[in-house]
Amino acid sequence: MRRSWFGGVVKQNKSPSLDLLKSLYGVLLKNSILTDNNKNLIIEVLRSIAETVIWGDQNDPRVFDYFLEKGIQSYFLNIIEQPKCGTYVCTQLLQTLNILFENIRNETSIYFLLSNNHVNSIICHEFDFSDEEIMAYYISFLKTLSLKLNQNTIHFFYNEHLRDFPLYTEAIKFFNHSESMVRIAVRTLTLNVYKVGDEATLKFIHDKTAAPYFSNLVWFIGNNVLMMERCLRTEATHLTRNKLEALVALHLDDIHYVHDIMQLQIQSLNTMLCEHLLNTLFIPLYVYSLDPGLEVDSPQVSVKCALFLLSQVFLILSHPPLVKQLKLYICFEENPHLESSETVRKFTKPMSKIQDTLKPAVIPKNQQNLMPTPRAKEHREELRRREAKRLAEEERLKDLERYQNQQRKEEFSQTGYLKSILDPGILYPSLCLPTYGVTIFKTYNDLKRHAKKYSN
């Protein structure tokens, strides 16, 4: 251990413990304002706090109790909102939170970490996403949170009163990020949200986010298809070949993602997604391209490219309404030549970007950490009741064990044996103690039979 110039004690090869967390909390208190001089210290403290709290969750409940009692999460929010919070502090803070939620196994601990709304405030914080490292840790943090979603925890993220769901709305803003790992994380998160199946949350997603998200997603897929077409028309080189292979793989990933959504069998989302896919992508860009003589005011691809893309669609997608409708158009059972100009489908850009459409609800500054959803409040009360019941049960079991131990001691004496005969309410486990000449009975009937024989 060594004493820091900025107050408190800095860990140096000391194993996690309650005392260590207390000393780290002391450092946070004395360095509540970030400066260029104490940034490295704060980074080390954040790293050590994560390690200590995870250890406490598995070995010493007092550690996590102290973490909650002192509201150390609120200090995280205070740090991240300061102007001096640069890249290194932000990335360490996001990494600390990610490690905490990834490694804490106690379900009650997870509930308490989510119950004060600090996590939602951090999700809504305006980070510098131009920094690749911050972007990577931020999206990883969101994905980790999504893995903790279930029928109980989802109400800590979705606020029915404000109709706000920052975990979801902030994530899907990066659906078309240039980094494939970010896009994959966003898609994983959306699927995790849909899988929960909470009716209120799904209604919010359908009413507020599905149209802008699906329209922008379809536009993203279509643009990649047009890039594929441009690669096919350019002179073949190893660079264009590599790019073409990447675009084909990207299209496969996109169709597989659509398939994953539809396989969840959420009727409202499937209906809307099918509508966007058919009317603004599959029919205007894929099917119309099969007829070179068809004049439509919409981008087209070559017949070979259209056939290749449609083969991928039919190989992967299996949602009956979508496949049936697409088959009708391909077979010209609904002839596009007969459609009026008003009904001809077009591949067009969405009216607005998803980033502009999805704006988080404004929470008053003095209420940011005091506005958990009504359901979240109910869950916290339920958690407290469960915890009290669990502690009472533990105490009862301890009393029972003490009682049984006392009874076993009495069995080694004749007095204890006679008492067991006269008090049929006492049942003992099946033991064999022939050395002491004591018989322990397996059932109450054995005890009664022996008691009758003894009285005779």
C-alpha cells in the first residue's frame, strides 16, 4: 500500500476485501473533481472497484452492501459528466460497468444495480462516439445489459410513464455503423429485447420505433445491393473482387437478421417488417429488375444480380406471408405492368434519419436518479420482501440445525433416550450408534412400536 498525493490509499498488490472498498471510496470522495493530475488515480480506483465488488458478490455480501449503501454508482455518473472526463477515464468507466454487469451472478444484486436509474442516465450520456475505443466499450456495455433482460429486469429500462426506452433507442441509432462488430452488437441487442416478449415494451417498439428502424434498415440493405451492382459493372480487379465478396457476405448477414426477427413470431413487428421489405426493397429493387423493359422511376440492378439476390432471399427466409407474396410478384400473378403509377413500388430514401426520429425523453436534472418506472418500484419492493423472506428462512434453518445438534448430544445419554421415547413429536434422522446402545428410529411408527414394547 502507498499513500496518494491526492488523498486516500491506492491499492498495491492487495487482495479484494471490504476494507479495500472503503479505502477506494475514500479516494473517490477526496477526488470528486477530475483534474489532469488525478486522472490516472481515478482510472486505477475504477478498475479496483470492479474487481472488489465482483469478489464481494461471490465471497462477502458486505462488500456489495457497502457499494450500495454509499451510492458509489452515483459517483460514476458524476465523473462521466465532468468536462475533464477524457477518453481514458470514459473507457475505463464503461469497462468497469461492463465488467460488473457481466460478472455479477446474484440476481438480487443485478436488480439493485439497475433500480436507481443511474444506468439509464449513463446510456443517454453524449459520449464522443468519434473515438473508436469509446464506441467499442459503449456498445459492448449495451449488449451486456441486453443479455440481462427478462420479464423482471426490462422494467428498469423501459419507462412506461415517459414512454422511453433508452437501452433500445440509443442502440439502434448505430444500426448502420461502419464497424461490423458494432452492427452485430446492435442486432444482438434488438433480438434480446424482442425475445423478452413484454407486451408494453413491444407496443412501444411497434408504435414509436419500428417504422423508422425498419425503413432505415431496408434502405441500408438496398444501398449495399446497389454498391454490389456497381462492383459488378466495374472492371474486375482483386480489389473489386474482395469488395464484392464482402458485400455478398453483408447481404447474407442482413437477410439472416431479418429471418431471426421473423422467427420470433411477433405478429405486429413481422407485419410491419414484411411491408417495408416488399414495398421498398424486394419488389422495386429485386423483382422489377427481372424485367429490363419495365420503366419505373427507381434504381435497378442487372437481371443476374436480381436472380442471385432473390435466390438468397428464398433460401434463408421462411415467413409464409412474405414468401407467398413475393412468389406472386415473381410469377407475375400480380403483374407490375398493370399497376397504376400511384401503386408502383419505389426504392426511396426514408423521410428522416433514425437518429433524428428517436430522441430520448427529457428528464428534469433533479429527478434523473429518482424516476424509476412504477413497475421498477414494485419490483424493488418485491425484492425486499424476497430478501427478508430468504433471511428469515436462513435463520429458521440455523435454529433447526442448532436444535438437532442439541438433540443428538442428548441421545448419547440414557436420559436423552428416554425423553425421545416419551416425546413422540421429536423425529430424528436415521443414524446407527451401536457403540452407545442407542437406537435411532427412521419413522414415527418405529418409535411408537418401540415405545409400546418399552412400556410393557
